[in-house]
Amino acid sequence: MAQKITIEPVTRVEGHGKVTIQLDDSGNVSQSRLHIVEFRGFERFVQGRPYWEAPVLVQRLCGICPVSHHLAAAKAVDVIYGAGTGDGLTPVGEKMRRLMHYGQMFQSHSLHFFHLAAPDLLFGYDSDPVKRNVIGIAMTNKDLAVQAVMMRKYGQEVIAVTAGKKIHGTGAIPGGINKNLSIEERDTLLKAPNPFNADMMVTWAQAAVDFFKNYYKKNRDFIDNFSKFDSNHLSLVRKDGGLDLYHGVIRAVDASGKKILNDVDTQDYLEYIREEVRSWSYMKFPYIKELGPEKGWYRVGPLARLNTCAFIPTPLAQKEFEEYKKVTNGKPNNMCMHMHYARLIETLHSAEMIRDLLNDPDLQKDNLVVKGTKQKEGVGLLEAPRGTLFHHYKINDNDQIVMCNLIVSTTNNNQPMNNSVEYIAKAMMTGKKEITEGMMNAVEVGIRAYDPCLSCATHAYGSMPLEVTLKGPKGEVIDRKYK
């Protein structure tokens, strides 16, 4: 008996989305889709505006990752301004931006793991939803909850001293930054009494990695097999292959580790990346041009970054990276729940980078901006918490933006998220005659592993209830659940 299951909205993610799962007459999953039901339109909103406004305007896409959009747009505007493609700024300009960016990575990763993902891990995806949330964590593990709040708070304070405020700051301007880091600001973050200092953040980030590794030892089958499938992986890397979350060249590998894109210049991304439109989602489907839409889709984000890079340039994170790679004998990791493992290693790397940058005297220098010959077009890429973020602008003779193309991290992960939905739906719902809340949340757990930002990804607003209806072939209601 054919049936259709709808999960709307997907919860504990940023933005609004829904899932539909179609069962055939035999009770097997015949189709599953993640639908993004928001439409934002920022690629049109910015047209006609002066190009130097872009870094401030586009970050309004999101309140969770505004720094990522702010800096990606600033990097694109740098090119238009004649300041180069990311490595042409003054030392204080580049390092202040990096500090801002690593503060964003640290706070966003902490928020996602502890507040959004950890309830499913600690209590089980099919546990009572009354307990399966951050309040439940606070009630059962107060120290962990406090640590989570303080880690995110610290990252937000790093953003505040580099961008001017914690959300929607203005620190990056064409060709550089508008302020340096004062000694007082540095010491507040570097040397404050415990727990609010850089050393403690490194300690806590290491503890978070250890927490996950201990969980993994006890729940290996769940982490390894909950959702897994071969895919391509794409990210920026340093020219020497090292992990770099702010700047680099584009590298893509297939499921076996073979390079597909071999360190491509970011300004040339359009020669290699295309986007496909499908009727049932506002979010596009990017793919590698050479491979086509069926085989060229790829994953981005923590899992992809640790699959494409050769090493991590901070000692504690590098040590964890080496242990992480042993899980797959050095081959790319295609197990979706390992994104949490990779994300926490990046959290540790970010904490180490923040500490190193705070100790760098270049941040007190006052040569903040460089300028060159103006260009009509610029591209800016960086690694946002959720993955590779593309910003591309063209201007006219009046310095107005006439074209804007944004490929955000969650858009890059569109096909992989759909694949995760299908994988989990087939495992959980095939042959079942009743919907359970645990089944629905299991699908959401797979989506949640990507830490999607659905608002960013579509360029509607409002609140939507969760209603899942199971119907028979004649439209009769077999089962209905509300959430």
C-alpha cells in the first residue's frame, strides 16, 4: 500500500525545511527528498548597491554564521578593490580577519555539537523529546552544559573585538580592516582568570574531542553505520596541502582519495563548478562540471576538509587528525556521523589558532589597509563552519553590483543531505505500518550532522508545525503524528 510521510519542519537546524518520504505498495522507500521551503533572494537584493557595502549587507543572510558571509564578501571585494585574493593584505589585516574567522568557527562548532547534536548522542535519537534537548543536557551533566555555553561565549567575544560587535559586525573593509587589536583586548582574551582565557578554551576543546572519542568507543556501530555512502569531497587547502579555514586553493577528491580538482585557483571556480535547479526545492544542487550532475556532486564541511587536507598546522589538532585517519586507514571517511568527530578536531584547531594569533604582535600594528588597481569582478572563498562558501560579484562603471552569485556551504551539501535522508529512511521505515517520533528524529539526525543553515542556502519566514501523515493509496489517513 503506497504511503507518503512528511516531516515538517526539520528541527534543531537553522532555517526551515521539510522531508517527504514515499513508500511503495510493498512498504519500501521509493523516493525521499529534503525540501528547502525558504526563499531569501540576497543575490538580487544587493544588485545596484555600491560594492563596498556587500560585506555588511550579505551577512544579514544569517545570525548564526554572519562572520563567514562578511569575510567571504570582503575577500571578493578585496579583488575588486585591487588588494589581491586573500594573501595581499597587510599582516595585521590578514591576521585580524583570521582571528575573527577562527572565533566564528570556534563558537559555531561549539554551538552545533553541544546544543544541537549532543542531545541525540547522549540520550538516543528515539528517546523522550522532552529530555532530548540542551535543557536535558544541563539537567544531567551540568559541567558539560556550562562548558558549552562558555566556549560559545568566548568565540563571540573574539568576534566582538575583531568585528566591532558579536553579530553583524563591520571589521572587514575593502583591502583590510577598520581596527587592530589593543593590548587590553588581547589580554582580556589571552590572560583573563579561568575559565575565560585562551588556554582554558584549548583545554576544553581537547576535552570535547576526548568526550566524542569515548562515546565512539562505546557506540562504534551507530557512528559508523547510521548513514554512510561514497561521495566526492571538496574544500580549500593551503598550497602545501595543510588545513586552512580562511584561504587557499580548491581541492576535491573522490571516495578513494583520488584528486578530482587539483588545487584550483579560487578565481577560476566557474570553470569547474556548476549548479543544477530542481523543481521541488529552492536550494540548488552544485556539482563538478567535468563529472556532470549525476556523479559530480560532493560534500563540504568538517568531514570533507579532513578528507582533502594532508595535515593540520597546529600540534594538538594534528595529533587528533592522525588518530582520526587511522579509523579509515588513511582513506577518505564517508561515514556521516564522523562529521561530529571532524568538527570537534576543527574546534580544537580553532582554539589553538586563536591562542597563537592573540600572541602575535602583528595584531597591534596600524597599517590596516592596502589598495591597488580596481577590477570589475572578484571572487571570495573561505571555509565556513558548514563548508566551502563562494561569493562572486561583478560591478559596473558606477561601482554598483550588477551580478552576485552565492554558493553557500549548505547548498554544496544539498545532494549529500538528500542521500542521508534516503539512507536512513530505508533503514528505519521500510515495511513499517506506524510512524514513531523516533523514526522522524532519526531522519533529522542525519540532516543535523551536516549542521545545515537553510536560511543561508536559499537566498518565507514564519513558524511551521511538524505534522507527519501516513496515507494509503486512496488517500485515506493511516496514521498521523504532531510535534
